[in-house]
Amino acid sequence: MGGAGILLLLLLLLLAGAGVGEAWRPPKGKCPLRCSCSKDSALCEGSPDLPESFSPSLLSLSLVRTGVTQLKAGSFLRVPSLHLLFIEDNEIGSISKNALRGLRSLTHLSLANNQLETLPRFLFRGLETLTHVDLRGNPFQCDCRVLWLLQWIPTVNASVGTGACAGPTALAHMQLRHLDPKTFKCRAIELSWFQTVGELALGAEAFSYQGEPHIILAQPFAGRCLILTWDYSLQRFRPEEELSAPSVVSCKPLVLGPRLFVLAARLWGGSQLWARPGPDLRLAPMQALAPRRLLRPNDAELLWLEGQPCFVVADASKAGSTTLLCRDGPGFYPRQSLHAWHRDTDVEPLELDGRPHLLLASASQRPVLFHWFGGRFERRTDIPEAEDVYATHHFQAGGDVFLCLTRYIGDSMVMRWDGSMFRLLQQLPSRGAHVFQPLLIAKDQLAILGSDFAFSQVFRLDPDKGLLEPLQELGPPALVAPRAFAHITTAGRRFLFAACFKGPTQIYQHHELDLSA
């Protein structure tokens, strides 16, 4: 509302509140300096500060071209009967979310022609009687801070004049009412340090046993597989049980009802299967696993074939062989040897075209893809343009299957399955990387690229672009030679474990941030 409109409104109020020709004078001290007052209204122009000494029965207040630059909480508590409030043509740049508190009879509000880039959420809480709101003429920044306003406008029985955006550049001069709230991406996440577990580790695996989440760490120098659980009293993770496993490189858990199995793949002394028959018992050695085939295991994974659990262990020895071990009676026994003489460093089970597949990364050739056919794994294809791949991990998003390929020298790669082979989608600099691991945490598809020489990088998949975008660096504290990541949810909180080969295991907490707040 312009100055002429305000003066007309004040004239109407004067005529309604007093007889024509009758001069009304407010009680002494009830009309501040630089304000013109009638019985029910006041117009203040050019005041250096926000006037205070008004009649509590005031119905209309106009503040024009004042020196006021901000509206603090409870600015109008002394005039609770206001119906009309016009704060126009000022230099106001900020407003407290409680600035309008107590104005339960307010019907008309104008904040036109100020310097407001945003408005605080809940500014209009409690103003149920509003019928007209004017916000035009403000340099609104149409980012996440105005999202709440766009969502609020359709929910109220008031006409709202919003004006145009001043920024960002892509939205400059666009009318706020034409913006689509669905296009705003105002949810962010952050991983912040939570706890340290002192021993060095090569692997971290999450599993659920008896309804409680657990993490098992492969700690080769401590010579054990360490199981951690959440302590509800201390609100921290604590050791629950450990099993002796000198030179262990992978501790792979398998839960079958009340029974817990752990495959401990060891560089020396042979790999073992440990078992816990029931929740009140402890883990105990159960079986030596393929002692003549598994000479130098480097990775172990769990998969299901024809309804039975199996382990596949990648062997990095030239004389050893990557081996598939499946359950047969009480134990697990070799079912197939794969890829002999290639010094495999990593194995990744995945499903493509509705069938089980295995992807093997080796020190001597490009990754090779096997598919389950006729009761055994047969070679299907290899992955072009993928030399010197140390490890592989996959994830699914939007109906597609993606691969994260870790390379120690050069660029690590993201590939996507096209129905017949994996094709290059994205390359990420990764000097000193031994792990490039995807993790689905809450609604976010993340991928963490570890580094022995720099900060480890967290990426998030942009569903619109289908690419991984940088999110944050992990630390402080910085990770020292990370080798594996795992996450669990417990007590309503989400945690990321980072197992490090030359430093302690670090635990980070996953936080969701609302950028529109």
C-alpha cells in the first residue's frame, strides 16, 4: 500500500471513530513524536526508532520511512488490538520469528518495500485472522530460505502479494508465486565425528543379531575379529565379544536364526569358521576352511545361491585360487575354484538380469565378470578401460546397477550396466585409494573414496544427473589409510564406521540438516 492509500485509510478511520468537525486528542504520552494519531490509528513517518507509547486499543498502525532496520521479538505486544499494520518503505532487513507475536486480531499486514532477503519460518504463526499480506518490493533471495513461504501461501485463506526474486541469478525477476516448491533441494546431510576405536583394522561389517545391530572389525595386528554393540547406558559403542584370528584380513558374519557364523579369512595359519549356536553362548572355532586352496586370502563376501548361504574368498597368491564355499550339512565346503593364477584382490557378488554374478578384481588383468549358469560360475565378460583395479563395489539406484572401481594410481571410476556390459560413467581422482565404497544411508546414496595421502571424500548421487557429486571431506580427525566403511542404525541414530590400516577406526554420526529452517 502506497502513502496515498495509507492516508485515505486513516481518513476513513478518523471519520468512523469521531464526529465530523470533532477534534480528538490522544491522552498525553500515547502518541509518540513524529506520529500522527487519531482515536484508533497512528501514522509514524521518519521516526529514528520503533515508537512504543501507543494506546493499547489502537486498531491501525503505519510505520513509513523510519530508521528502523530490524523488528525484534514482541515488537507489538503493547498494541494487541491491531487490525491493520503497515510497515512500508523502510530499511528493515531482518525480522524475528516472534516479532508479530500477540497480534491475534490482525487482518491486514504489509511489509512492502523494505530490505528483506528472507522471512523467518513461523513468522505468521498465531495470525489466524489474516486476510491480506503484502510482501512486494523486497529483494528476496529465492533459495531454501523462502521454501517455507512457498509452502505456506496455498494453505492460508489470505491473499498474498509476494513480488519478484532478486536472486539467485537464475531466478532473478521471477515472481515468487510462480516458483515450484518441489524444485527446491533443501535437505542436506553431514557426517561428524562421534567416537574412536583404538585398534587398526582392515575390515568393518554390519549385521543384525537377535534384533540388535552389531559391527565386526577385522583387526590383523591385534589378531582378532572384534564385535561391537551399542551401549544404551553410556550412549557409545562397546566391545561385546572377540575371536582370536591372527593376521585376519576379513571377518564375514552370517546370521541363520539364533546361530551366528563368522568366517575369519587369515593370511597365515589358515582361514576358519567360528560359530555361536545360540544367543547365550560364545563364538567358538568350528571348521578349518579349504586349507589347500586358500593360501593368501584378501577379501571374503557372503552370497546366496539356490537358497543356500555361500562364502566366496578372493585369494591373492599366485598358487592359490579364489574359492566358492557353500553350506553342506553342518559346515561350509569348496564348491568351485575360480580364476586360478591371477592373484585376485577383491570379489563382489551382485545380481544382473535376475541372475547371480561375481566380479573379480586382480593384480594381473582387468576385472572379470562371472555369471551363475548350470550350477556353477562361468566367465561372461571383462570390463574394458579398467586396468589396475584394486577393488570393486556395486550399488543400485533408479533401476540401474552401478560399479565403483578403486584404483590406487590414476582415477577411480563409476560404471553403469547397460544390459550387456559395464560402461564408463564418471572418473574421480583417487591417488592412494584402496577403497571406493557405496553406502545407502537413510535416503542418501553415498560413495566414500578413501585415500592414503589426502582427506577421504564423501560423494552423494544426484538422482537427476545420475552422477556422484562431492558432499564433504571426512574429518577431523582425518582417516589414516582407510580400508573399509560400514554403517548401522541404532537408538534412532545413524553411524558410519571407517576401518583404517594405519590409524584407529573412526566412527561418524550421520545428521540431516534442513536448509529451509
